[in-house]
Amino acid sequence: MTQHGCSFSDHLGIDGESLASRLPPLLHHTQLAVVGGGPAGLRAAEVAASAGLQVTLYDAKPSVGRKFLVAGKGGLNLTHGEGFDSFVSRYIGPDQPAGIWRDLVGEFGSEHLRGWATGLGVETFQASSGRVYPRALKAAPLLRRWIERLRALGVRFEMGHRMISLERGRPHQIGFSNGTSVTADAVILALGGASWAKTGSDGAWTPVLDMLGIAQHPLTPANCGWECEWSAEILREAEGKPLKNLHVRAGGVTAIGELMVTRYGLEGGAIYQLGSILRSMSEPMLSVDFKPTFSHAQLVAKMESVRRGFVDEARVRWKLSEAACAILGRSEFSDVESLAREVKDCVIDLTRTRPIDEAISSAGGVCWSETDFTLMLKKCPGMFVAGEMIDWEAPTGGYLMQGCFATATRAANSAVEWLNRL
């Protein structure tokens, strides 16, 4: 993003060089260090600074909010408007404490997030899908106002600081790749996952926590495409075309949504919802119902007396899409009944996920067993974790952003309380 030849970070004035011209030299000690400048880190800094803490935020990149801006290119999806019980059920992960997401989202849920945006002068709306967006469908204006608020609260931004070491103690000591070493009474780690490495979300922090003995599950792709072996004929007719209004099943679980045929396989919300199940399968596969609103018998009846050219006739009589017909055309059908069975239960074998750097988000990270209910690391009193670096995942649709805000709010409030007890 540029304006009159300046980068977005220059326009915001949040890169290291522009800050240095405005602020006194970096103190080597801060009351609270927040490491990571994504949504979770920014939210944690905001909550803590609002409570009166001296907060310094460190990030490896020249500017904060880079993944936030990338997420906003398609219209920033802040949260979702579905009911609370359904909402909290979207968050999964191994060994999550019972009720943790009911508590986290209850503390800072979708209405809180919409109210937060309103407080920044950004109006939101709920689409027919239930997804909640800024009225302007852009991330940059919101991020700009957010950073202005953080500055007004006294938050210091230190860019170009990639954490390479972390030592627990009183105070904690953090080492950065630029040679800087700082101390902090408390630390909030909001380092993200491992998708979209160019934004700084590269998972490079895992060895640092290994050194502290913090158990982690490997970072793996979530909300990502899956590969399968399409024939040249299928790709010629279906590549880049959508499959809409589907019921997609894997491991006994059904997802409702859409898919997109790509040169390497499939993308789309329906397959994203089933990612954790597919990863657990030794031979991952999907079963697709292309016409979920019709029974097998109803489909057969619609074909009446057709005796040949079954797929071509189904294209018209069943209103099958071009992509669906291309996939169905890989098989020979001797009668209407067998085609109807395939339309209701079309099995697609998958091979593997796309690379993690193409994924929208990642699964894995710090095990829940390493944290207490305040999101403090049990082995490191005064160190807290927030956002995608904890081992949870959720589908697209606003749940990811909400999860980052909710965990950051908990971690920051916990850090405030912990410091007040010292």
C-alpha cells in the first residue's frame, strides 16, 4: 500500500526509523513487553495500557498489523453473528480445558468486538452469511485509528526486533536479533502461527520456547486447500469454477458450503471446516453431495425416461454446475440410478494439504497443558500467551479474529492482575 510514494508503515509512522525521531531512546526495562504486532499483540497492548501499565510492543517487521492488512484485502471479516453456543463450538484443539472458549468469548465476544470497532469510529455490519465486516470493507482505516489510540495510551512501538531468546526471572530478559536485550516485569507473547510468513507469521519462535521446556504441537496448515489428482479433462472443464450449495462429509462430519476446483485440488469453506478431520485420516477423502435438497428418488424421478447421455441430461434437469458435471464425467454410468447415487455420494480422494505458507491459518502451537486459566505459562510465572500461537483452530468466517481478540484480552487482563499483586 502506498500513498504519494510512501509505504503504509511510513504513512502510519510506525516503522523503527520514524519512531526513533519522535521518541526518547529505548529504555532497557519495561513494565510489560508484548512481543508480536498482529491483532492479538495489538489488543493485548491496548488492554494493558488502558489499565495504566507501561507497555512496549516489539515486532520483527518494519510495521505492525501486516497479516491484519492481508486478511482485509477480501473485506476484513472481524467476527460472526451466530448464536453463542454454536459460536464457541467452532473452536477446537487437543486437550482444551473444558469450557475455556465459553469463558473467553463470554469475556470478549462478537458484540464486544463490534463495540470496540465502533469506539474507533468504524461502523460494522452483519452480512446475510452472518459474517461481520467494517462498513468500508477495509482494514487500513481501522488499523490506522487503532495505532493512534495505542500511541495516545503511551504504548511504545519497537520495530525490527525479532525475538531470539527469552529467559524467565524477575525481571524476564528478552534478546533480539538486532543485538538489543531488554527486561520486563511481565511478558505477553503473541507471535502468531506459521502461515503467510511474509507478514511475519513464520513460526520462528518455536525453538525459543523449546529452550524454556514449553511443550508444543507442530505447526500444521489449517483452513487450507487440499491436493488431489484431477485428470486433464476435468481441469479443462472445471478449473477455477465453483461448486455451490454442497454438503461435504469426512469422518462422519458434514460441512455445508462451497468448494473451488483448482489445478492442484480443492479450496473453499467446506473443506476448511473439515481440515482437522482430514488431517487425522490415513487416507483422507471427501464425500460430496452435489444436490443436498433432493433425495435419490427425487433425482431419479426428474430424469423421467432418459436412457442415454445421463450427465448431459442431469446438467439441465438437476441444474448441475459445469464443475460438478466435469467431476461426474470421470465415470461411466449405465443408468439414472447409479448417476443419482454418485451425485449424492461422490467420493474424492485427497493426497495432502497445500504448503503451510499458503494456509489462511495454522493448527498446533503451545499446548493448553502448559497454560493456566489466565493464559500464563505455568513454568514461567509472569509470561502469558495469546492468539494463534496457542494450539487452537477455527474455521474462517470471523472466528479466527475473534479468537485472537478474546485470548489477548484474557492474557492482558491477567498480566495486569499479576503485576498488581507483585
